[in-house]
Amino acid sequence: MFSKTKNIILKLVKITDTIQITPEKMDYEKLKILEQLEIGKEIELEWIHPTSNGLLSYKGFQVLLYIPDHTSKFHSPLQELIKYPEKCNKFHIANCEKLQEMSRNKRYNRYIATIDTSGQFIIDGKDRGMITEARVVLRVCKYCLNFINYQNYANSSPNHKKDIFDSFDIKEFLATYETHFEQLPKQTKYKPSYANNWNQVSENYRKNKDYVCEICGVDLSQYKYLLQVHHKNGVKSDNSYSNLIALCAVCHRSQPNHQHLHVSPQDTKKIENLRKHSATPIIELDDEIPF
């Protein structure tokens, strides 16, 4: 048991060497949260605790918030959203009036909290009648800029407001407020444990498995965002084919040490209903060391 724990610690040190955290000072719970936020974590609005100046905070981390669902009748086809990002949902940087309105009206959309500074977000959209996902550029919420008066946005002329909006840079924004969040490491120093091409690896593997969960056999070809790729040995950088397995969100959450993965009641019910019309379970996993 001690040897296994020691090996895990050594892996964590390697993952976080650019954050310069030693094993003695390492807070494993915070590191786990950080890893989730780098990828994007599904949360409920009430889990966000705004700071005194209105910034979005999740368990002490400054986060960006967005709704990935772009499948309603009001949204354009996915390829059009990729080409024209202004037609997409905006991402939030503050507890603006729109978020407050959503909370008051109990509009519990599926929100994703992230610290990804790339400016690209994974969304669900319609492509030739099917629901699929893609990484697209999203624009910042103007209500948020006004709410925190970012770069004096609230007091600026219309032309200057447009300039602030068009030139908004996530890294610059986070750097402006990073002293308010002692839990958040500098974005330029954080080295994610996933490979740079993980999104493509995940997509290729799920496609190869016909978007079917390898445990319960549920067919998620119409709801691809509910199928995830799990690393059997817990090493996120090990993308060898034998180390990967496609799991529905419910099966993924049931894996050891993965109880932190949130699956909304709506998505859980959707998977359960689809299981009734899908194949019988395919395999059973042995005990793992996932992280």
C-alpha cells in the first residue's frame, strides 16, 4: 500500500514540476480540482461563489463559465458556429446580471467551469441532424465586462467598448486578478497532464468504438458528449490504445476515485433510457488506480 502511494506521489510531482510543488506541500485535493478545471468541469450555478468584486470562484479558483449546449432551435448548425463565433453562447468571467437572472429563474443549464486560456471551448451542436461536439472560439460576455467595469468598460464610449470587447484576452484578464485567488497558479506555468493532442485522440477512439460505452453497451452516437475516454492506469499522458476505454458519463463516474465527476440528473436519465434500447454490457473492468 505504501509503495503504491509513493508511486502516485512521484507521478504527481512529475505532472506538477512546472508549478514547483513539493510532495510535502502538495495538496492533492486542490491538484485534482485544478486538473478537472483545465479540462473543463460540469458544475451547477449554485456551486459558484462570487468574490466581493464579482469574479467567479469555484473552490478558491478563478474560473470561466460557459454553456456548451448549442443544440436548441435558436442555434445555428455547428459548422456555421465554428465559422461565426459571434453566433455562439458567450463565456462568463463575472457574476453578471445574466447569470443572476438564470439563477433566480432556476434555469439550470449544463455549465462548464474552466481555466483553459486558449480561448477555445468544447461545445455541443447539430451537424447534419446529429448532435456532436467541436472546439470553437467563444466571445466574452459584455454584461460581465460591464459588471466588473473591466478596463473601464462601463464608462467608455460605444467605440471604445467595442475595442475592449474585440481585444479581450483571457490570459491578460486572469493575470489582472490573479492576486485575488491564491489557489490559482500562473497559467503560463501550468503544465497539464494530458497530451496536447488529447482532444483528437479522444475523438478518434470514441469514433472507433462507434460511440458505444464499453461497459454498459449504451449507444451514444446521438449524444457524443456523454461518451468519455478513460485511462485505465490513471496516467493521463499514456494514450496507448490498450490503456484507453470508452465509457458513458455514468460508468466513468463509477470508476474508483472518479466520484467527483458530475453528471446532471437530466443526462443520467438520458443514459438510463438509452440503455433500455442498447446492447447488454460488454466488459467489466478490474480494480484500477485512476486519479
